[in-house]
Amino acid sequence: MTKPKRQTFSKVKAVKANARERVGTPPPERVLPDPKQKRAAKPRHKTTLADLLSATEHQ
């Protein structure tokens, strides 16, 4: 059998572990919405009253 590898001490890991103990785990990552999809959802210009009236006449 082989010997288990010794863990080297890492200051960064020690500090993060200490912070998690005191404050708690950080919140999960939030995904930012895609700007292209956001633009596609909202039209750039609102429809005018004339366009709305002409659309109702054709139906």
C-alpha cells in the first residue's frame, strides 16, 4: 500500500475556511440575463395609436 499524500498548508484555504465558519457560505451564483434577449423582449419603440387602429381595422 502507498502512503497517503501529505496536505500542504495553504494560507488562502485557511482564511476562506475561517471566513465560512464565521459568516457562512456565500450565496449561490446569479446568472445575469443576456442583453440581446432583454432587447428582443422589449421593443425599442412603442406602437403608435395609428398603428393600433389600423391593426384593429384589418382583423
